[in-house]
Amino acid sequence: MKRLAANADVFVHNNRPQAIERLGLGYEDIRAVNPSIVYAYCLGYKRSGPYGAKPAYDDLVQGASGAAMLTARASGGEPRFMPSLIVDKTTGLHLAMAVLGALVHRTRTGQGQLVEVPMLETITSFWLTEHLYDATYDPPRGQIGYARLLSPQRRPSRSKDGYVCMLIVTDKHWNAFCTNLGREDLRSDPRLATVAARANHQPVVQQIVNDLAPSRTTAEWLAFCDAHDIPAMPVNDLDGVLEDPHLNATGFFTMREHPTEGTVRTI
């Protein structure tokens, strides 16, 4: 491994630092054979903190970062893990970006460096970009969490025959929505009369859309929204994603022949 590292640009691993150092492959070990190498690794928690030596998995970090409780606040139910390995994938993306930055730094300075990307710190910054909200200030000006995103009304709307996603933001879109549905009263409601007013009363807007959505089919809503340039999309289940006309037209999915597994779908 050290012979390979001697001529490498980047050394990447996802072991806890104590484990990799027992193998003689810690940063100082690799740096000794290649001083300009970019040594990058993911771990669960920043090494210098009290969790630094603990093992980590996606579910654990979803819990510690607040993600599981965010789902509870939004749904009014029990804490749940997101049905995706969101922490693993997001941390991997951040690692890739950090490595690219370190390579640019080395190109400009000739210096390699150690890059540490901890899962907890990475995903916590991801959530708190919007959810730090009123806790940005000291003392806090309100409850932590972005209220619009945590509203139980922020969900796909049930149509006559399924579900639809509609986001009605501008005055042009709101006026077309209200007029077409014969709800001119909503245009004069002071909570809803302007973009700024609706922004401050998003749960009300979302509730109105959810209440009115069952009056039409998903196809009718999509046609109406397209006619008025209102952002809208259908709600696919996973099987529907495989059949999505846009994804198939753009070649998102490809079929390939595997030497032992036969025909496989790739993305």
C-alpha cells in the first residue's frame, strides 16, 4: 500500500483513524513516503471531539444530527429515519469536493494536506443551513427550525385520483389559481394578497391547496398548471420513477449486459 501511495495524488479511506493507524497507514505514515499527497478520510465524528473514537452508521448520525426528530416535527408522529442513506451519500459528496479543493491548493502551493470529513458535522451543517433559523441569533428570536418546511401541510396534495405537487408562489400564479377555481375571495384575504403575505402564512396557503386539490385529477391539475406556468409535478412511486417519460427520454436509465447477472438497469 505504501508503494502505491508513494506515487499517488490522493489516499482515501473511511476507517476510524485509530484503526487505520494500527495498520501503519495513518496520515503521518503516508506523508512520510509522499509529502505532497492529499490524505482524505470520512469518519463518524470529528476526531478531536468526545465522540471521535465512536463507530458510526447512517442511522446513528441521522439520530444525533436532528434528522429523525425533524421528521417527527413535520409529521406529528414518532421520530423516523429517512428512507435513504442520506448521511453516507452527502458525506461522500463533501469528501469529493474537499479533495478537489485540496488538489487545487496543492497545484498552487505544492503542499499536500490532511482532509477530515466527519459525518455528524457534515450532515448537521446540511440540515441547519435552513433549520438554524431563529436560533441564528443570540438570544434566539424564536423556535429553532424553518416553520414552512416543518408544517404538516407541506406535503403532496391528494387529487381526485392520486397525488400532485404544486407550488404556487408568485402573484400571477396565485391569481390564476384562485380565479380558475372561482375563489376570488382568496385574492382579497390580507393574509394571501401578496407574495410577502403568503410567505408569512405558508401553512394557510398549503392547507388551501390541499383542500382544493381533490376537485380535479392529477392530469387535470398538471394541464392547468402547465397552461399557467405554475410549477407542478406528479407524485411517482418507485415503480413510476422507472417509467418516468423524462428520465427515459434523457437516457437516465440504461440497460447493460452483465457477464454473470444478465441484463441489469444502471443509472
